[in-house]
Amino acid sequence: MESIGAFLPLVLIFGVFYILLIRPQQKKVKQHKEMLNNLRRGDKIITSGGIIGTVNKVADNKEMQVQVSENVEIKIAPGMVADLYTSSETEKKQPAKENQSENKGGLLSGILGKKK
């Protein structure tokens, strides 16, 4: 009975590590694989090295041709694709309009409620 009590803290620590570290990492890997499988011609990507380009050809998920600039194409492994590249200007404009209407009262009024 005492041996179970000695292992309980180790089991709890492993459980916390699983919830906080392992599970989110597995979700991130799954999303990355899904994104790689859905890459198509014309998608703008950013590589892990920071190169931004447009996918021209995907060959059996073993290599892809990426156009970096006019008349410049490189071959890369799909694992080197970090993310899809989206213009930051369009992302910043949409949330800014929504946040302005919601945050007119300030931080404390949002927490404490609106003035009457």
C-alpha cells in the first residue's frame, strides 16, 4: 500500500506533462502533416529557412518545385515547408475593426461591466 503512495507523485507529474506538453505537440504535428498533404499548385508557402515562394509542382510528397522569384525555381523537401504564407496586412485589418467596437470602454470596464 505504501508503494502505491510513493509512485502517485510520479504518475501525476507524467499526467501533467502529457496534458501540457505531449498532447499539444501531437496536435501541432497532425495539423502540419494535414497542411503538407493539402498543398497545391499556386499556394504561397514559407520554408523553415525563411524563403517565401509559390508552389509550382508537387511530386509524390517527396519533393516540390517552388518559384522564389521570376525565372528562379528551387526544389525542396515538403518537410521544410513551415507554413502557408498569408499577407499580414489583410489579417491585421479584419481583427482591428472588430476589436475597436468591442474595446471602447477600456480594460477595467470590460472586467467590471459597463457604466450605467
